[in-house]
Amino acid sequence: MTTASSAGHSRRDFLFVATGAAAAVGAAATVWPLVSQMNPDATTIAAGAPIEVDISPIAEGQDIKVFWRGKPIYIMNRTKKQIEEAQKVNVSDLRDPQPDSARVKEGHDNWLVVIGICTHLGCIPIAHEGNYDGFFCPCHGSQYDSSGRIRQGPAPLNLPIPPYAFVSDTKIKIG
Amino acid sequence: MSGPSDFQPQNSVLKWIERRLPIFGLVHSSFVAYPTPRNLNYWWTFGGILSFMLAIQIVTGVILAMHYTPEATMAFNSVEGIVRDVNYGWLLRYLHSNGASMFFIAVYIHMFRGLYYGSYKEPREILWILGVIIYLLMMATGFMGYVLPWGQMSFWGATVITNLFSAIPYVGESIVTLLWGGYSVGNPTLNRFFSLHYLLPFVIAGVVVLHVWALHVAGQNNPAGVEPKTEKDTVRFTPYATIKDAFGLSCFMLFYAWFVFYIPNYLGDPDNYVVANPGVTPAHIVPEWYYLPFYAILRSIPNKLFGVVAMFGAILVLAFLPWLDSAKTRSSRYRPLAKQFFWIFVVVCLGLGYLGAQPPEGIYVIAGRILTVCYFAYFLIVLPLLSRIERPRTVPNSIADDVLAKGRYVASIAVAAAVAGLLMLGGGSQAQAQEHDTPNPPSLTWSFAGPFGKFDEAQLQRGYKVYKEVCSACHSMNLLHYRNLADPGGPGFSIAQATALASEIKVQDGPNDAGDMFERPGRIADKFPAPFPNENAARAANGGAAPPDLSLMAKARGYERGFPQFIFDAFAQFQEKGPNYIHAILTGFEDKPPAGVTIPDGSYYNKYFPGHAIKMPKPLSDGQVTFDDGSPATVDQYATDVSAFLMWAAEPKLEERKRIGLQVMIFLIIFAGLLYFTKKKVWANAH
């Protein structure tokens, strides 16, 4: 091509840009299902429905571990001593400041329900171990107190509380 | 791949990399500056289309492998899990299963193009042989992929194909045992086929690199069959060939999308929606359509060993083509006799494909033998002879001369007809053995038919009621969960309604802390309850015939619509054989068989059941189920509603599929239009 009018140029440029844009839109739309398929499928979501746990067999000072959505949940019936220790800590000294009252349900002070996954790198802390009458993570030595709050070691945050509610005094619903 | 590059990057980072690894230069010389004959027609775009299909198959395949379980008891259900539960799983599965067919359609066009234009001749022999190797690898990969869903056709296809090796004298049986990893096709076979099915596409990709390398050394052939002499004969690969390939590809994608979104099971066999059963062979075994010509050759020879030898020979003979056809003129355009024989050969291949789908009896066997002789005669007699006696027309002096002499669309149109023929073959693979006196079910009007089809929620709810109150006494629906009743595009129950329906059943759960099993009310995540604890119990309670699971029934039954109706079905998007058949069975009971027909004890006469003797007694009678919406309480109404319900159960993502399909088709039409005009603009400079 030797001489082309500027109008011809712009018409062609528009065509090239439109084609390129359509190709880009098509490619982006194609990527969506390819990535979306990695998310949990309908079976996994359905299996992640709330569970009910009968807590009546758990005596004072004992704990059980149940699984919800593949995560271990500690349900601990705390002793008087553990409750007192948890309540009298100076909250502002904590790495992740939270009062004990924010970590248990009102009127159910003795029941601690936490997700048993260390906030450092995901190992499972051992209950009733460590210096704080709570949890001790064997992987990298993080220690949590009887309220599941981080007190020592590399973990940055307290053990998370799963969504749960008391259905009755002896039954909780997690999720 | 085509010698040293003159590519000089400006950017300093690119320069730094290029000095150490000249990859940009390689890409530039292979796919930008590479000279391509300017007279290539659209049949030359199928190389690019094939690369695209290989990429699609690898990407979707790797993703499917993330969700698939290669274990004999779980494979079938894991595939259904992909289709039903994984986000866009239905799309990925249909892209992959139809992608295999598209891959073969493209490769057959590519091969016939090579055959017609003599692309295998000196100096492209290695290029051609590498292509034959790729084709063999594709066949192996396609076969093993078809085994993975572990349906009836998977299982029996695997059995029949692996048994081909038993024809080898002395060591055959040992080889077959080795392939199976057992005494029959079973879990070890499935495991190794999965492993190899994952491996081979990457081997194909490796051979494709060699194929492209060889291509870029010899240069592309072209419709005139004369080598480029001057620069006027060629254009740069980019933008000219790139944009032309892109336009061709976008048209091919439209074709592909039609199958994926509107007729995804058209090329498949209904029997493969029945889980593999080592005790029962389907009445009529057919391979996937792309193997049918070779299958016909196998069956034509009444000797096991020679049948197998002929079948493999039919493929291997292709590798010797460069020496069988020694004619100096490449393109059949200038070979009047070779051109005619080429088209006869195409018809022979299509004919063999058609015969491969027919039952091996009577006229079909004789026709198969004649065409088998024709197939081999083309390679072993016609081509060697033609190269000696044919007097070719004068070829153009140069490609530029060829471009100036325009107007050669006849051949292209004829090839387009051949493509349509290939498509017909695809439909042919659906052929089902039919009792000749069994009438085809009448075609009903379904709300979910056609490109805008949607399920009728009220109808699905009524159908569910019929299933629950009648069918579920004997038939399980193991793939259905109560949560599905509230899924979008389904019967439209609310979550609360589905939960209430689920809580009506008792589910055994456990063990509890004491180690005991216990019963609890059903949850929304639970499956529909099965009427019998296992298949033996179902068999014992039903006079020896276990009532089949109904989850996939609407896709697991079909009937032959015959030629040429099945071709029109591809265009009309006819996908409702299953519900038509179920409705026909449910309404086809007759109290007394017609005169002269005897039905064994414990069986019942059904007009539409193949063989007419069905073990299921007439399940529905007028007034049996009461509908809340005032629909008539008639057998016909029940049958229609439950058929629609079963169609939804078999294809729960149908609405989503058709909705996304419409968006994709609109996009592709616009995109292809844009590419067409862009291509015209780009090529305006080249003429």
C-alpha cells in the first residue's frame, strides 16, 4: 500500500482494536470457568453444613475434638482454675488483645470452643499443655492460654472461634 | 526453526536474554518472519486448528483429572460428580469429550488435504510420517480416554480393543494379560489407562514440535504444488497466515460450540451412561465414530489374525504413501485421474465409516468387504499405477502465477461436502441394535428442547411426585440429592421445601461414640433413598431383573432415527430420545400381546421395549397419583411428567448450558465477523 487516506487508516485501526478487544474479552471469559472449577464443589459445600454436638458427656477439665469442614474443633469444659486464669489476665498485655468474655458465650463461661489450628502455620496444638494451662503447639512452640489466646511463641493471633450457638445447655450447633 | 534469525530486539532486557537464549529470535523466525506460500486456501488452517485442539484437550484434561477418580467402583460416579457438582464441570467435560471428536474431524480434514495436494511427496516424507505417528498416538489416546468414564461402552470397548492383541500368534494371550494387569479388564486396567491417557498428549505435543520443525525446514506445500521461487511467491507468517488461521479457527470454534452447548451427547453412545457391567455386553458394540472405518475393515475379514493385521495395515499403509505414489506432480489439481480416484477414496472411507456402525450381518458384511478391497487398492494399486500412466496437466510456473489465475472453488465445495459426510458418520455411531418390529417412540413436544429450552418447574415437581410415589418403590436414583431439588434450573423447590422432603426419610448414620450405627432424619445433603440395600436384593425381589437406577435413564436410552433423519437432528438440536423413550415405555404396555407373540412368564408385553418382553409390570394407572395443580390424573400425564423429571435428573445443568451457549454463540459470531474483515484488510495489501 502506498497512499491511504487518514480516514482509511482510522477505520482500519478501529477494526484492529475491536478485533483485539474481542479476543481479549473472549480469553478473559474463558479463564473464568477454568479458575472457578477449583472452588469447593456442591458436594463439599453440602457436607460443610452445620453440625450438632452433644456436650453432656464432657466432664469438667476434659475436652473433645470434633471435625467441622475438615477442621478440628476443640470443645473444652474448663475448670474453675482455668476460667479464673483466663479472666484475670491483663488484656492490654496480650499480643492479640481479647477479653475472655469475648471468647465464650454468655452464661456458658466453662465452655471454650475454638478451632484447633495454630495461627502460625496450621499445626494442631495439644490441649492441656504448655505454661498457660491451655494449648501448646508442638511444631514451633506457640503457647495459648486457657482462653485459646496466644501468649508465647511465633503465632500472631489467638485460636479462632468457630460460629456456634447453644441449642440447649447440653447441645451446641457449630456452623 | 528456519535458520538463523535476523531478529534484533531493541529493549535492553530482551537483548540480554536473547544473547543467552535466542528464544525471541526463534519465535520470530518461526511464527513471524517465516515465509508462507501466498496461495494457501482455508484447508491449510487446519494445522493451526489442530494445535488449538491439542491445547484445549490438555487444558481441560488436566482440569478434569483434578476431579476424576481412576478407580473402578468410583470412576463413573466421579465423572457424574464433575458434571453435576463441580463449578462449570459440565462445560469442561463436554469440551473434552466433544473436543476429541473435533480433534479427529480436524485431523481427517488435514490428512485428506495432504493426500489431495500431495503434501507427503519429496521433500516432505518425514513430515508426513511424523503426522502418521501423531495420528496413531491420537487414536491410542482417544481410545484410553473413552475407557475412563467406565460406562458400558468404555468397558466393552476396552475389552474388544485389548483383545485385538490376542490375535498375535504365540504371545497374544500373554500380551493381553499384560495390558489388563489381571485376568480381565478391571481396576488395574483403568488405572494404567488413566496414567497413559495423561501421558500420551504430552508425547503428541512433542511429536507435533518435530512435525512443525520438519514443516519449517521443508516449507509448506500449497494448492499449486510448486515450490516458492521468489519473494513474490510468499507472504510473512504474521500477520498474513496468523490472521487467516485465526479466522478459520473462529469458524471451527462455532462448529465446536454448537456441539458442546446444544448437542453434547450427539456423538456419544447412550450405553456409556450405564455403569460398566462385566456380566452384560451391550447388544451392539460400536467404537467412537472416528474409528469406524477401521472397525469395518476389521470385521470384513473372517479371520481373527488377518482382520487385526488388515486393520493396523490400513493405518500403517499411510506411512508408505510417499513411495507408493511416485508421481512428480504434487497437487491433484493437475492430475485429472488422481483427482477422481481421490474422491472415490473419500467416498470409500465414508462408506466404511457408515458400515462400521451397522450390525455385522447380511449386505453390510459384503459391502464392507468390497470397500475394504477398494481401500487397499487405492494405496497399493491405483496410486502406484497412476504415477506411471497418468499424464498430468501443466502446473503453473510459480505460485504468483497461480494466484493470478483465480476461481478454483469447485474442489473446496466438494471437500466441504465431504466434511458434512464426516459429520454424518458421527451420527452413524449412535446406531443402536433394534428389533426390527419395534416401532420408534413418538416424538413429544418438550419444554426443554431447542436452543432456548427450559424445564417446566411445575412439570418437574409433578414428575418428582410420580417418581416418589410410584417409581421409587423399585428404582433408585443414586446420583440425586435432596439439595438438587432446590438447585437453579431444577424443579424450583425452596431450600425449606427440600429440607422438609429430606426430613421425611430415615438415614442410617454412624458409628456414634459407642460404635453403634443409628438412624437420623434425612438432611438436604443426603441422597435419594434406595429401595433395596444392594443389587442382589433388588434382583431377588423383582423376579431376577434388578430395576435400573434412574438417575441417568434419560441419557442412557436411545433409538435409531435412521438416515438421513439423524443428520437433520444435529441441526435441529434433537436431544430428546431419552424422554421420548421413557414416555413410550410407560405408555406402551398392552394387556394382551398381539396374536402370534408369546411373552415368557414373569414378563409383560410392551410395544416399545426392544424384544417386547419387559420384566417391569405396568407401573402406572389412571388416578394413581393426585396432583395439587389440577393436572389430569392420567397415565399419559404421569408418563410425560416423570420423563421430564428424569431428563432434568440426567442433565441438571441443561438450562445453564443453553444459556451460556447462547452467549458463546453470539460472541463467536461477532468475533468471527471481526476476524473476517480484519483478515480482508490485512490481505488487501498482499494482492
